[in-house]
Amino acid sequence: MEAEIYSLYRGPDLLGTVVQRDALGDCPWYGGQFAAAPAPAFASVEHLFKEELLLLDADEMDTWEEVWAQIEEPGLQLRPANGGEAISELIIHIEGGGGEMAVLARPPVPNPSINRTCPGEPGHASYLKL
């Protein structure tokens, strides 16, 4: 299977490129590699992505929602390089350092109780690590 390549946009700003690796488990999560764009767009929001992961690990969901709202406020999109339809309803976690980072993305789940059936760390079913 050929890897799918996406561009991650936040509003009009290109944050970087995502190369999808695999579907993870029975849930609609996908893992991949993220390479930040040369422009400073990702650098300006990298701290938000780091903070949202820390809040998930601490199970501080009210604060996580506030930080996530800041990330997605101008509109977050994964645009396929092949010109297919953009994915604009998603949750994406970017973890790591340097030029490549682990990415987990999935469409939002309309019923939070569905998250509890997905694999993940106990108490953190909405967060999966590569």
C-alpha cells in the first residue's frame, strides 16, 4: 500500500506535511510522520500541540478543550497531496522533536463513550502513542 501524503493547514498557514503510515487498532486513528514546514507557522503553535498532549496525559479535559480550541480555531485541515477531499474534522496529536514527529489523527467521535472502547492508556482512551 502506497503511503498517503497530506499537508496540514491551520487557517491559511501551512504547518507541515504528514506521511500516513498505518491505521492503529480498531479505532479510526492513523499514525504517521510529520515534517514541519520551513515557514515559521508551525513554530508559532508548537507549544499548543505540546500542551494539549500534557493535558491529555494528566486527564485535564476541560483545560485540554480550551487549548484544542486555540489550535483548531482558524480551521485545521489535512489536504491530500493527490487532490482528494480535505479532512476538516479531525483531532491530531503531534509528538516528538526535530524534523520528524509522530502524528495521530482521527475524525472526532460524536459520542465520547465510544472513545472508552478504543485501545490506549488506562484513563486516556482518547490518546494513543506510536
